[in-house]
Amino acid sequence: MAFKHIREASLAQKWRFLKGNQAYRKAPLRTLARLLLWRLHCALKHPAHVRLDRWGASCLVPAQWRGISKLLYAFGEDYEPELIFLEKLLFRGGVFVDIGACFGVYTLAGSRIVGAEGKVIAFEPGTKAFSVLQANIRINNFTNVTAFRLALADRKTMLKLYHHPDASRNSLGTTEESAEYEEVQSQTLDATLHEAGVSHVDLIKMDVEGAEELVLRGGKRLARFKPSNNHFRN
């Protein structure tokens, strides 16, 4: 009975989440159809390209049922309200730093917003997610994006990146002794931006599953850039 209650609560939470999404409110039948079609993609292990028409970009997503791939395929550019909010914070010619880029949906939108005169610096430590990020930069022919396969921390060292079925939730910490992990290179934000020749930053998006303090410790000199906007997303 307890298991049944937990399962029903979980389904109820998922239904509330679905109904609350902008894409579902706009087109409920289309969204449900996209979810069913994504189930087929996952069964066949076929990745897909999601069109982000608002920014004229295409985002490759691996065939994974849990997490960001499903949300992007079902909801598209409406999968998170913060994504569209970028347009209020970024501008043409701006410099955008995407920390914890995963497959790069924020990188893609940011790249189109800042244009050829701007610059996007993306960080993603996971090997598989980084390969998808690189593919998305390549298929969109974006030349204003520089991607680093790094974990940002307070020093340069090797760290364990623990894997989650949802690649966007990989993390530098875990409570599960059996969790799979890979060793990744870490670097400070200050050092990497200096090496990349970045003279100022206008906006930062951060999604690092609890490692925000490590990132900020390695970005103490960032304050001298005096950005017009700093937006930290948890």
C-alpha cells in the first residue's frame, strides 16, 4: 500500500508539472503526442533534433526517457521559463557564460541572441554531454561559442563527476556508494576566462547541482568585470 501511495503521488506530481508547462497550456494534444513519440524514440534508441524556432536553432537530444531530453522534445523552447527570459537579460554583442551547459540549449539560445558580435563561453564536464554540446554547436554553425570540457571549482585538480540517468543532473557529490562516475578536470572560472581572453561578462547561468560555492570561490576576480547583469540559476 505504501508503494502504491508513493507511485500515485509521483504520477500526480508529474501531471501537475505537465499541466503547468507553457507548451502544454498552448497545445495540450500536441504535447501529449510528442511525449508518446519520444517514448518510441527511446525504445528504438533514436536521437532527435528539436527545433528552437524562436532562435532559429536546432538542438540534438539523445534518446533518454528521463530528464532534459524528454522535456526538450515535448516542450521545445518552452521547457523552462528561464530560457526565454534570456532575451530580457542578454543583448547583441554581449558575453554569456553557461556553466553546466549539458546539451547546450541555453548556449544555443544565448549564441543567437548575442549574435556574431557577442561571445558565449560554455562549460560542461561530462564526456557524453560534452560531445552532444559540441555537436549542437557544430550543426548550428555557431562561431561565437567556445566550449570547455571542465568542471569549475576553486582550484585546478581532478574530480569525480557522478552520473545520473538525467545527464543534466550529473554532480560532483553523491550519497550512493555504487554510483558510476568519471574523473574530470577542474579549473577556476577566473583562470579559464583569462585564458579565453574574456575582458568582461554580461550574464552567467549556473546549473551545477549543488557545487555553486566551489564555482564562486574560483570566480572571485569576476567582480572586476562589473557585468551589467549577473543571473545565477539554481
